[in-house]
Amino acid sequence: MAMDASEIERMIKEALPDAEVRIDDLRGDGDHYAATVTSAAFAGLSRVKQHQLVYAALKGRMGGQLHALALTTQTP
């Protein structure tokens, strides 16, 4: 079962309320996305820690409902 882009965005914003989130469906199949997440919460964190925050926001759906997510994180 694929995951809707709006659901991905909602979950990220729920965990990171200040986040600006852009989601692109890479194949039009609802299963392969690219996300750019900008949040002040990433300040001072390594890229790995930033990505871990986003993956934690998705509450275990990576690899199941969400097959692929190319992730870019940045601070404002």
C-alpha cells in the first residue's frame, strides 16, 4: 500500500512544527518520493542526525508503506 505525499508532509510537520516540507512523487506511482525538509531543529546536527529526525517522524513506515524517500535536509 502506497503512502500519499500529503500524509508524509503531515507526519513530518507534526514532529517538526516549524518545518518547510516539499514532497515530489518521482515516478507518479505514490511509492517513490523525494523530500526537502527545512527546519531550525536541524541546526548543529550532523546530516545523519537530521535524517534520523525525519525518519522518526514517519513512525516506522519507511520500507513498508513508504518504499523509497530521497531526503534532503537543511536549516533555514
